[in-house]
Amino acid sequence: AGKCLWREARSLRFRAIWYMDSGRMSLAEQDLKKAMTNASLIEKPMLLTEVNGALGTLYKDLGRLEESVTHHEAGIRISREVGNRRVESIIMGNLALVLQLQGKHDDAKLMYEDTIRLDDTRGRTIIGHMAMGNLGDLLLSQGKLEESSIQLAAAIKSMDPMRPSFAGAFRGSLAWAQAQMGEFEKARELLKQGEAQLRDVWAVELGRLLCRRAQVEHVAASPDSAESALREAQDIAEKLGGSSDSDLGQMITETQEMLHSPT
């Protein structure tokens, strides 16, 4: 019976991740809550850690940030108790994203750097490359264009052969950095490549990339293209059902203010 509960919980977690990527958030939450119940009944610490991490990511994408922090912190605590540094570094990197959304930029930066250092103790893996790209995104939000471009370009180069969808997400950020430096054709090419890696693969990040496209076209003086990209991002956000505090929700608000503010 225990093995059946464990197998069911693992299968539910994998299906929930697929639901999340395809934007079916309510179904993902149902699966993860069932997986959490199973993992608690059979007392499997690493399964609990993985489900907590997945719920933390789901609630981040829905803008339920306090719940996201709670689940991430639980996952980190359990992974430390069992001594699994790989999972600890994954969840730390994800928690840093939530801290960034909460406006705790210094805390997020430190956690990204800690994630990279922890990952490097085992040799740089996809976890460290993701943290490097997310750090580049944080630096971009602070207007540090050259520094962020270096981090983002390095992450994209590493991610392309390993996780193309992550590379696509970081291409949207790098495109915005390039546009702010007046490199509009480079920015548009990055957006084109990124969209090909994200469309029909990862709904949340496609929405964020479309916001970046709207921002790029706005500064490139193409208002119709900017509005079209923003509308598609808003349609994605509506289907996801997240709040304005979510990753995509905050990006849409930022983009709306940019496009509609008086010049």
C-alpha cells in the first residue's frame, strides 16, 4: 500500500508540473494537494520536499506569495534535514524568485548567489545556470544593463542544449536589455527565438516574453505591435487565473504603465 501511495504521489507531481507548464493551474493544485496527502501518510521526506517545492512554484505563478514562501521554506528545511543539497539548491533558487516579486531585491540577490555557490560544490549544473539567469533578470530590473546582459547571455548559452524553454525565457529578458541600449534588431531576433522555444511549452513564461516584446516595440516606436503583444499576454494571464501579484501579473502591470503613461 505504501508503494502504491508513493507511486501515485510521484505521478501526480509529474502530471501537476505538466499542467502548470500548459497553464492548467487548478488541476495542478488538485494533483499537488493529493500528492502532499500521500507523502505525509507514508512519511517520505524527499517526496514531501519535492511536492512543497512544486506547490511553492505554483503559488508563485498564481501570485499567492506568502503561501509560496511557506512551501519553499518547508522544502528547504526538509532537504537540509535529510542532507540533500541538490534539492536544497533548487528550492533556494525558486524562493529567491518569490523574494524578488515581494520587492526584497537584496535578499533575492544573496539567495541567487548562495544557490550558485551551493550548486558549484557539485560542479555547475542546470540549477546554477538557472540562478545565474535569474540573477541577470534581477540586475536588469535595477537598470544594470551591461552586467545583466553578461549573466543572461551566459545562462542562455548553457541552457540552449539542456533546457531550451529556460533559454527562451531568458532571451526575453536579454531582448529588453538590448532594446534599452538601442539594439532593436538584436532584441527582435532574441524575441523570435525565445517565442519559438516557449510557445505551446510554457504558458507563464510565454506571457512574460510577450510583455517583453510589448516593451521592446514600445521603445522602438511601434505602438500597434506593442499593444498586440500586451493583449496576448493579458489573455494568457486571464486563462491562468493568477493575481496581479504573480510573476506575469506584475510584468503586465509594469508593461501597461509603460505603454499608457503620458509622454
